[in-house]
Amino acid sequence: MNQNLKDIVVKVLQVTLGFWVIKVLATTLGETGGLELSRYTANLGITV
């Protein structure tokens, strides 16, 4: 029973870590992609 609980806790930690890694990468790439798209297609962005 104790080993089963340990396996569950490890799996939850792995899923949580994976979620945050994917969330940070998706947010960063989304912001960067949106900025580059607006900069090159509509001449908008930080420089304006």
C-alpha cells in the first residue's frame, strides 16, 4: 500500500511539472510569435 501511494505521488509530480513546462513554453512561443507576426505583417510591435 505504501509503495502504491508513493507511485501515485511521483506520477502527480511528473504530470504537474510537465504541465508547467508546456504552459511556459506555449506562452513564450505564443507571445513571441504574435509579436513577430504583427511586426512583419502589419508594421506594428515594440518598435512602433
